[in-house]
Amino acid sequence: MPTAIEVAGLCKSFGSVTALDHLELTVPEGTVHGLLGPNGAGKTTIVRVLSTLLTPDDGRAEVFGVDVRRDPRQVRRIIGLTGQYAAVDELLTGRENLVMIGRLFRLSRPAAKTRAGELLERFDLGDAADRPARTYSGGMRRRLDVAASLMARPRLIFLDEPTTGLDPRSRMELWRIVRELVAEGTTVLLTTQYLEEADQLAHSLSVVDQGKVIASGTPDQLKSQVGNDWAVVTLIDTADFDTTTELLRDQLGAGLTADPETLRVQAPLSDGGSLADLLHTLRESGVQIGDVSVRRPTLDDVFLAVTGHAAHSAEPETDEKTGEDTTWS
């Protein structure tokens, strides 16, 4: 598969703070690649370097084979960028915002108006196209912001925390738009504070910590590295609790957790473990089962395993000196 982004040995420091430390990253064309990591990991710095807003100190960074240091103008012609906060002019209408962006990309006025109309309809903003952007909801402003980044038909779009602060409906609407863009061949580099969002959208992920990629792969690959699936058994009768705990410990081994208040017992399924065999054993022992399920590792488990911290869902903050995120994303 052709490569959209190729990064090798990328370094960037802000005084004594090392934001990127010989970072390596490859993103295939026509996919969504997610960047996840703890506070100050380097995610926003990566986006800013690749979008030519920052110049790296060392290393190589290419977008569709174009070096971001040697030919930043050419890179800007083939990318779009949506930052953490919607960058729209509230005094202008939605249509005027898009036409203005189109003119900045040197589209003719007729071409800019035509393209603006196409995007307004596509992003369900047609009815509000001639209203001032200050009257738009948060979700509408975010959709307008993404539409603006598509005015020049970029091959690659950077989405930096695209759904922060949006309600669930607006978030799902933006997910739909991202999937449509990728289906048409657009490549997306996504940073997000929502693990569910990364799980839903990303074909591949890179976990970044202290300026380095410390884990990468598809969401399923990363989860499989964390550990096995877990069997979760919920009981009906308190009298069966001790028996069930002992049976699961004997059959599935160490790592079992038991909660007598909820009558729930969890135990890791071994690579060769069978949920059917487990159910058979419990039934043969006369245990009354209320529910049995399998809990698979989550991206939160991946975070905990590779960084030593769980992910948080706080609003992103920015370090004044480095410009880097200071919350999970």
C-alpha cells in the first residue's frame, strides 16, 4: 500500500524540553491513523511538524514523498488541518467562511462558491449556509471547520481532537463524515482524547510517550498484546459464589477477581480456553448462572499496559512553552 506519511528519526525540542525524540511513524495512504498518548507525549507537535507549522530540529518527515522542510509550500497544497478548536469567523456566514478559505487557496471566486455550496450540503449545513457562524451550535461549527479544511480537496487531513466538547449525536455525525472521506481515498491523521473514537475510526494506531512511538498496530493487535479475554460470570444465588470462585480458579488459573456484592467473578481465558467448556463445568456443578460474557481488552487497557497510566477524558490544555497537549488524548 502506498505511504502517505513517512517519519524517521524526527526530533524537536523547546529549550530543555524534548517534544520529539527520534520518532518513527508510517501511515498508509487511504487510512485513518490514530495518535494516542499521555500528557505532553508529542502528539500535537507531530501534527504541527507534518503540517509545516513547526520546523523539526532533525530527522526526516515526508508527506506523499514531499519533504516538509525542503518544500513546505508543496506540502500545504496537499493537506488540510482541523485544530482542537473550530477556527471560524463568527461574523461571517457559513458560506462566506468557506469562500474566504477557498480564495486563500487561490480558487477563483466562482470555483470557491461552487465548492463551498458542495461542502455545505454534504455537511448538512445548507439550511444554515447564509446565517452568521455565531448562531451555529458547537457541532455545526465543528462541521464547518472540517469543511473548510476540505476546500482545496486535500489528499491528507489532520484532525486534532476533532470531537472535543461535542455531544454524542454530533460526534457520531463527524465519525460518519470521516468514514466517507476515507472511503473516497482521503488519508486522515487523528489525535483524540476519546478511546472509543480511536477504536471506531482508526485502521491503525500509534501510542506516543515522551516523544517516541512505544506501541503501534491495529486496535485489535494492540489489545491482543495486553492479554487474554476475560470470562465474566454473574450468579443468581449467593450460595454458589465460593464454589464458582474455586471452579474458575482451578480451570482458568491465577488472575481471578471476585466481587461478592455483585455476585460477579472474572477470570482470564487462556489461549486455549473455551467458554463452552467453562459453562459445561459450571452447569455440571449445579451453579445457577445469571449471565456469562466475555470481556475483551480495551484501548484503556492498552494505555495502562504501555504507559503505566489509564486514559483520562479531560478537556485538552496546552503548555504555553511547548504548545503541547497537557492532557490525555
